[in-house]
Amino acid sequence: MRERTVIEVLVTFLRLGLTSFGGPIAHLGYFREELVRRRRWVDDASFTELVALCQFLPGPASSQVGFSLGLIRAGYLGAIAAWVGFTLPSAMLMTAFAYGAGAHVIGSPGVSRGLRLAAVAIVAQAVWGMARTLCPDRSRRAIASLAAFIALTNASFLAQLAGILMGALGGLWLCRSTTIARAPALALPEARVVGFVAVALFLTLLGGLFALRGVAPQVQVLDAFYRSGALVFGGGHVVLPLLSRAFVTPGWIAEDVFLDGYGAAQAVPGPLFAFAAYLGVRISVPPHGIVGAVLGIVAIFLPGFLILLATLPFWNVLRQRVGAQATVRGVNAAVVGLLGAALYDPLWTHSVGSVWDFMVALAGFVMLIVLRAPPIAVVILCALAGIALRASMHGS
């Protein structure tokens, strides 16, 4: 039975990996639609707790949320299956691009325009549903609004952390008397030894790889990927300057080649960290090719997952305390506000440029809310609409 559950996780996240366009914020919308609303692996409150927790930790937040959901569903093998399924499609595409396949196929202007509009619809649906569940009173609506204001006035990851911290303090102050149903305990690993081993391994690799950089080129490459993944806060886009310093500055890859690959990474579904596969193929120091791609992918994701495994065994105990319950309510409301802010900027401001764009995004939103259409249907129809809009603009 457990084997079938692991296969279910793998297939589910493989489908998400093939269809989750739009970046980390959109990924959370896809996860919520598929795993909270449709499959009911967790409830809205538990899902948002995981989102908030992963926002605090270094690493790719959306992939860490997927890893956690796989862990809840099918244990450690389920966590690995979730990561493999979600990452494999984009990693294969980025490897193909590195070998010369044209990124223009999926990144054509019309398709990209439609995919961005699909992301707007999916994130809007997620914010709408989460707001109804997690902001039912004035106190939490005020917390969500203040978090959105903080995020919109400062685009740095520090503003996101400040918004979550404000939500925690606001919840502790305002939400103690709020009566809501307690979220069920998450099926997280209880073995604290796993947490201690994970944090020890995280720190050992971080320091040890740096100390052994001069031993072999392979160790230098492994250290560059691992260090970049370990120091990322605030989402996948923040990794760009870290990877640039790690690979462009020492001359391992030309800047124009680096930027070409990063541009292609924007056009594929799945995690932006899949850019590491492209770098693993194209860098001038060994290992190269498929081996380099696999090494890059594993090394850049590993630190984020280790620090997550170090935290999760203690999460259920913490979240059952009275003060923690109030804090979590405030944090959940703040996450709704942060997602609402991200819906506006960058998704809306970079995607909706005309009344026709708005109509396409609105149609996708109605399909999700009213017709309960699967996200893949919205993605396909929005992509086709983007192609049509592009053609009509050039035809006129």
C-alpha cells in the first residue's frame, strides 16, 4: 500500500512539474488547487503553515512545500518522489537547452503571454480561497492587509520575512480569543534524531566543501552549487546573483551564456532551481554533460531540504501550544496578504497589459472558481489565447 502511495505522489507531482508555469508564487497556487482542494492531502490552514515555515528557511520555498507535502502523504520516500516528480521535467528541459535545443519553442512571445495570464488566474483563485478560510474576522483581515502593504512597499525578501514576523506578533496579540477548529496534527516525522542529523549534515557540507575546494574541480563545483542553495532566502530568483558570483566571476561560464540559460529557465514549468542543470552541462570545469547536470540539481536542492528536515520533527509539538496557535493564525493571515501582494506585483503588473489580457485572466479565474476546471485546462486555453492575441496584434 505504501508503494502505491509513493507512486501516487510521484505521478501527481510529475503532472504538476509539467504544468506549473509562472514561478514560485504560482506553484503554490497549483499545489493548493491540486493537493488541498482536489485531493485533500492537507487542509488550508496546514498548507499555509507549511508555506510560512518554508518562507522562513533558506532554499526554494515552493519545492520545500512540495517536499513537505510528499513527506506527509508517503513518508521520506514520498518526499523524494515529490521532489523528483516536480523537478524532473524542468531539469530535462534545461539540460536539452544546454545541448542546443531552442528555448524559443516554449518561450515564444504568444505562449509566454498566455502562461503568465494562466498564472494570474491560478494565484487569484488561491488567494480568494485562502482568504475566505484564513481571514474570517477583522483582526486577521487587518493583518493580511498590513502584510500586503509591507510587501508592496519593499520588494526584498527581508520585507517578506518582516511581513510574516508582523503576522506572528499580530496573531499573538489579536488572535488568542479567536475560536477556530484546531488543525489536525500533520503526519510529520517525530524522530528528532533525524532533525539533529540533518542540521549536522547541513553544516558539515557547508563548511567541509568550502574547506576542500582545492582538492579537485568536482569539489569546487559541488561547493558552488551547494553554497548557492544554502544561502538563498526569498525564492528562486534570489539565487541569480549567487550563481553569477559562483560561476561567472571565476570564468567557468560566459555571462551571455549564463543569461541565456536563465532566460530559458523563466519559460519552463517547475522550479527555477532547475537552472542548475543547464549550468552543470555548460560550465568549463569538470564534471560536464549529464553528470554535471545531475550534480548541479542535487547539490543546489540538498541544503534547503536538509534544513527543512532539521525543522519539521519539532513543528507539531510547537504548533499545539496556545501561544503558537495564536501566532500561527496571524502568520497564516500574513501569508494570505503576501500572496495577494505577489498577485499584484509581479504577476499582474508584468502580465496584464491590456483589456484583452484582463479578459483572458478573468476567464481562467471563472473556470477555476465556477466551473472547477483543472488547472491544466486553464493553462492550455490561456496559452492558446496568448497565441491568438499575439497574432491579432501583429495582424493589425
